[in-house]
Amino acid sequence: MTAVQSGTVATVQDGGTAPVPEVGRTILEGIRGKVFSDRYALKNERGEPIEHTPEEMWARVARGIAAVEATPEKQQYWEGRFYEVLSDFKFVPGGRILAGAGTGHKVTYYNCYVIPSPEDSRGGILD
């Protein structure tokens, strides 16, 4: 892995951006880069990667997971905590979480199922 200077932002669930900390960016090469780009990097409507580094993905995932908190202050706090544990691969959640959190797409975070989540109602669950 090669670190280069940062300064980029990651597009997140609400259409905003999350800054990537100024600690450098990890460039994945070879098969690692291909797997990251194909499976986990956020893509635009043409299927082209928007994220090019794990740091950009971690920022998106951290913001997406923290978005459920009730206040902006709690969201910001938990976004930082989540980013901290994700950074440098200290914790690697399931692939569905890495691929889906913070994207705005309705997907399940369960690795065993790659289907849209049912509507949160009795009828939706039974369909």
C-alpha cells in the first residue's frame, strides 16, 4: 500500500460530502485495487468508481452508519468514532456494509442476502 497526500472528499448518502482526513490515502494496486473498485467503491450512474481509496469508502460508511443518530452533534461524534475504527483496516465489517452504507441505495447489510430490504411494515415483510 502506498500513501499519498489527501485533500479529497467522499460523496455520502445525503448527497453531501465527508472530508477524508489529512493522513494520506491508501492506493490499492493489482488484485486488491480491482476487488475494491469492483465491489466496494461507490460508483456513479455510469458504473464508474467515484471512490478510489479505502479512506474515501471509510468516510462514506462512517457517515452513513452515523446518520441514524438523533442530532447532528451525535452524528458527527459517531462518524468520527466509526471512521477511527475503520481506518487502517482495524475493523473490517461485512462486504454488504462496505458496499451499501452511505450510498442512498436501499440494500440489505446482511452478507448472506443481496436483495432490497422489505418495506418496514407487516405487509412488506410478508411479501
